[in-house]
Amino acid sequence: MSGFSFANEIDASRYTLHKDGALVSVLDYRDDGQTIALTRAYTIPTFRGHGYAGEVVARAVAEIEERADRTVSPVCWYVAEWFDAHPAHAGLLATRRTA
């Protein structure tokens, strides 16, 4: 995707995807030092329907995998479905504890 930039805005606890300087999609997260909970994927309404949410999730997952120091908890339904559709990344998922 040309004309795109991706950033991890640590102070805002979010990943962002911009196209030609305009914010198109956001992925909010909470990081406890061991697990990153991906809490909300959002695309600006005027940019919906172009796969930008999937792109920001894919880039965030790639960054988390590259760092190799966190697992992921897919709190957001969209992120959970993204992992279902991309099982090669399942090893990144945090295991759920049962009571």
C-alpha cells in the first residue's frame, strides 16, 4: 500500500494508519507489560470499505511479533475475527485462564 504510514502512538495507546497524511484507521490497545489487549479497531467512516482496519491490525500484529516480548488478547470482535482468518498468527495469542 503506497502512500500509507503506520505508527505505534505509545502515549495514546494506539496504532494508527494514515493515507497521504490523513488518519484512516486506529487500533486501540492496553499493554500490561506481558500482554497487549487489542481493544478497538476503528476506521474513519469516510474511509470504510477499503480494508484499512485489517491493514492496521496486520501491521500491529507484525510489530508485536517482531518485538517477541508480548502476547495478544483480542478483546475487539474485529481483531478476534482477524486472528480466526489468519491462523498462522495464533501462536501470538495469550492463553485464557479458566477458573
